[in-house]
Amino acid sequence: MKILSIQSAVAYGHVGNSAAVFPLQRIGVEVLPVYTVNFSNHTGYGAWRGPMISPDDVREVITGIEERGVLGEIDVVLSGYQGGEGIADVILDAVARVKAANPAAVYACDPVMGNAKSGCFVAPAIPILLRERVVPAADLITPNQFELGFLTETEPGDLESTLASADRARQMGPRTVLVTSVERPERPEGTIEMLAVTDDGAWIVQTPHIPIKANGSGDVTAALFSAHFRATGDAADALARTTSSVFDLLTLTHGSGQRELQARGGAGVLRAPPDAVRSDPGSLSRTPCSTRVRVVRARDDDNPRWALAT
Ligand SMILES: Nc1ncnc2c1ncn2[C@@H]1O[C@H](COP(=O)(O)OP(=O)(O)OP(=O)(O)O)[C@@H](O)[C@H]1O
Ligand SMILES: [Mg+2]
């Protein structure tokens, strides 16, 4: 599998392509990283150095790849944090060029805007741009619960309303929605969840909440889920594998005492993703690192409505 990943790069820490590339390579994906900035560190520090790469220069790099004749080999275009307004057009143009060369390619968009704790941390025009132009062109999106709310102009909270918001997002264009950092009021204390919704159903996974915030966890999540899901089309399996790897990286990070996400895969899960977890509706399954994937909605073929199996 080949992924064209249009994202930022930092020297210190792991966000954007600096978070996504190694985990993808570790699971056997050939990555074509295209950088949108080359910063010393992520902007959460309030200070950073290094250049933004102009949209024209980013487009030049993609044109250069096109001239090598390899756009038809790309399976996934992946995009994340957009530092400026100009980059969206470059990404959408790249998606159009890749799909023209390979109609089976998908566009996976991580609509980065902010999170429930920090609020919105991108330029004011970006969320609107994402909602109106970028997300409608995506096949798969990976918002956190806060971003899902903005995109759909809803307030996802409990399972029911988060599913409804994900369906609204699916009506905007993308068939597959992965909602990260789902913090349902009714979840067990000390846990955090992720919810995947596709045409075939909906699955939720729960892990312990580790008492850290490591920037880049969402970027690793978007990259791994996009790759696993594109490879198999199996959302439950992709959810289990992704959560296992991310949980392990965060456990490693927490134990290391470092403030930045540790993306070196030392704990082995990146090397050997756990076996797939497929649950029957309502059942619980475990992977080696305590992730649990549960079916929350399954298609009932005799009934055009969805059957809720909570
Ligand atoms: N403290 C944590 N404990 C356990 N799991 C976590 C924690 N933080 C993140 N995760 C896992 O990583 C997934 C993605 O992280 P998150 O939702 O924070 O991404 P994000 O909001 O895009 O953040 P960022 O862009 O800073 O990486 C979550 O759904 C969750 O499964
Ligand atoms: Mg994110």
C-alpha cells in the first residue's frame, strides 16, 4: 500500500508527518510524505522556528511526484493539520489528480481544529473551509468529538447523539467516520473511547484513560486507521489495531517521563499488531493490550433501518 501524506513536519516531538510516517512504515506501508511546514516543534509551545512551505511549493512537490508517473499507485491521500488557508486547495487538487490516476484511491482527512480542552487552535477560516469544502470531498474523516460537533453543528455527547452526529457527517460526503476521544458522560470513569461508523455498522472501543495529553496521538490514530481500513475494509479490525498501537505508544510515553509522544514503537505493538477483534453484537472482546471493540450498531439485512445493539 502507498499513502501520500500531506502534513507538517517537526524536529522535536511527533506530530503531523513526524508522527504518522514511522508507524505507517512499521506496518508495511510505503509513505510519500509531503511537508507543509518544517518547524522546530509543534505550535502548542507558543514559540517555534522554521519555515512554512508555501502552497505553491507544496503543489510543486506533488507535481514532481506526478511526473514520476506514480500517482496511479497511491491508495490513500492523507491530510492533517492545515497551517494556512492556501493548503486546502493544494490537497483537494492532489486528491483529484490521484483519483483520476487511480479511481480506487481514497481521501482520508483528519479535520484538525482543536479539542474539547483547548478549544479551537487553528486560524479562524480553517474550520469553515474544512466544513464547507474539504470534508465533503473526503471518503474517511477522523475528527475528535469536539471537531465532529463543529463540523455537523451539533453537540455530540452520549452514544446516541454521537452516532447521530457521525451520521450527519456521513451525509456531508465521507462514508466512514472515526470519532476519537469520545467522552460520553455514561462511560465508566477513567476510560476513553473511539467510535467508528461506516455503511456496515458502528463500533466503539474503550481503553483506560492515561493521565497525559501527548500531541500527535490523533495524527498516529488517523494514519493507522486509514491504512488498516483501506487494507481490509474491516472497521472493527482497523479500530482494534489502531487503538492497540496508540494505547501502547501513550503508555510508553507516560512511562518515559518525556513530554512529547514517543513514536518509536518500543513496546512492540507497532511491530506486531494484535490479532483482529471481531465482536458479535453486544459482546466484548479483548486484544493483548486491553482494548475492547464492541458493536453498537449492525446492519439488519431484512430491515432497512439500523438495529441498535448496545
Ligand atoms: N490520555 C489518553 N489516554 C488514553 N488514550 C488516549 C489518550 N489521549 C489520546 N488517546 C487515544 O488516542 C486517540 C486519538 O487522540 P486524540 O483524540 O486526543 O487526538 P486529537 O484530539 O486529534 O489530538 P492531537 O491532534 O493532539 O493528536 C483517542 O481516541 C484515544 O484512543
Ligand atoms: Mg487531531
